[in-house]
Amino acid sequence: MILVLNTGSSSLRCALFRPGAHAPAWRAHVAEIGQEPRLSVDGIISDRERSPTGDHAAVARWLFARLPSAPNAAGHRVVHGGLHYAAPVRLDARVVEALEGLVPLAPAHQPQALACIRAVGESWPDLPQVACFDTAFHRTQDRLAQLYPLPRALIDEGLVRFGFHGLSYAHVARTFPHGRVLAAHLGHGASLCAIRDGRSVATTMGFTTLDGLMMSSRSGAVDPGLVLHLIRERGLSPDAVAELLNERSGLLGVSGISDDVRVLEASGAPEAREALDLFAYRVVREAGSLFAALGGLDTLVFTGGIGEHATPVRAGICRGLAFAGAVLDEAANGQGKASIGDPSSTVAIRIVPADEEREIALSVAGLLGGR
């Protein structure tokens, strides 16, 4: 059995896979870690059990004690692999030390993954563990797509575009291995990826997960001069600017109401409507640049929590992409069907449920099994 741990900034998804299985034999999801944890489970944990408390490591150990069987290997989602890790890697002390050095580049995610790696090692000291990286999928991009126009010394030090959500995009690429695909991973964090014949060509996130699209509470791309203005003219510290752009912007900041699309869709406030319209507009505008990188488009894919479930958001984005031949079947979209393109659409429009856990399990089996 392969144990998969998918750590978010305040969540942990845990699953057990039999090698080659399409679906997990057991899984659990704990959200709002560090606040008021919420547990959902598809396994043997009793509904009467209280959600675990503590940090990610404590929650992981709580879940380990409730596994239906012991694992033979473990795989972890690690957000940042830097320039050196372009494929899954078996974890040892040297690799863990290198991943610790990348914490400043992903401070909201990397420490949580490392905490779970240590928790597995404490529970099963001899268990082989594999790190699977969100950045790795994008290492196939041409060098120009990864460069910032910075002094060469900074480029050589690794200040380049990394891109993220790679495990989600790898699942999309596995589902659509051929042609020109634009994948929209829309969730609390949001990005787009241009995929040609299963390989990343360009993506909207860059050196950090703050770049690109407007997100639930993250601003996405803003004028660098605006950041300097906040520091120089408004007197904000770098930490205060980071908190503003990461935690008080995006849908939450523009609406002043919520970072939850469901809440905003139900609200009659004009600020809520403007926030949703801006979200769709930013997706459409960034999509235009990725169309150019792809040289055209065959398939548009929605994935992630918002991409899979927010019917009006998909409709707004497709209206903006009508110029590219994307015509939505409104009825199919409303029903959340897998294929939501109108017969007249020259672009296939699909909904693909995110499945990072299965992608991790496949990577672990492939690495440890020699395939």
C-alpha cells in the first residue's frame, strides 16, 4: 500500500492506494488545521470521532493511528523543488536538507510538507518516502519561458519562473496527452498552464505562488512599482506588504465580503459581483498570453475547487474566450458534466476533477518499482 500525504497551508489530505489502483482504498481530509479542524473521511474512522487538533505533524500522526493497514511506501506533495528536482525523488537526509533551504520560497506550504515527512519517519523509520514536486512539471519549459529580465547574476542564482500546481497539471496531461491544452486550476490558489503534447509550455505562477491570476485572498500579478509605493510612500514593512498581498487581497480584498466564491455568488452586493467579474477577466486576459505560447488551442480544461464546481465562473470565463472558439453548452455546464462544450465550439471544453493524490501514488510506484 502506498500512503499519500497532500499538505496544504492549512489542510492535509491523506490516502492509501494499492499499486495500479485508480481510486484510493482509504482517504481522509482535514481542513482548517490550526483553527477549528474539519474532518471528512472515506474510510473506517467513526463519524463520532472528533477532528484532530494541533499542527500538521500532530494531525498526520492522528490519521496514521487510524489507517486500515500499514503502508509499504509514502509519497508527499512538496510545493517547491527548486531548480534541482525535476522529477520525484526518494527522500534522505541530504534531500530533506535541500528542501528546508527552499522554505523561504514557499513559506506557507514547504514547512507543512517537511513536518509530515518527519512524522512518517518517526512512525515508520525504515519506510521509503518519495517527494513529488509541484514545480517539477514546469521544468520542460523552454529557457526563455522561465527567465525574468533581471541582471544575469540573479538569473544564475536561480531567480527564475518556477510555476506551481504541477501535480494537478500532470494529471490533466495524463488525461489529455496530445494536442494544445489550456488547463485552469482554479481554487484557493489559482493558475493557468499551457500544455502541448503533455508538456508544460508556459504557466501564470512564477518565482512564487503569488504571481499570475487573482486568487481567493492573493492578489496575483501587480505592478512591482505598486509594491515599492506601499513600502516607500505608505510606510508598510515588507512583511506587512506580504500579508496584504497574500491574505487580504484577491476575491476577499476586492469584495470586502469573503474569499469564498459560493458566498459571493449568493450575495447581492455590487462589490461581490465586481470581484467575481474581475476574477474571470483576469483568467481571460492571462489565457490570451498562453494561447500565443501554445500557437492555438484544442482543449480548455477546468479543474480545482472553483473550476470544478463554480458554474457561473466557468460561464463568465468562456464568454470571454468566445473569440478563441470556446462556446459553452449552458445546460451541460449547469449540470457539471465532464464535457461542457457546445457542438458549435471549435475548442473542447472539459471539467477534470483534480487528483493530485493519484498522481503522487503513480509517481511513487513508478520510482520505487523502477518503471
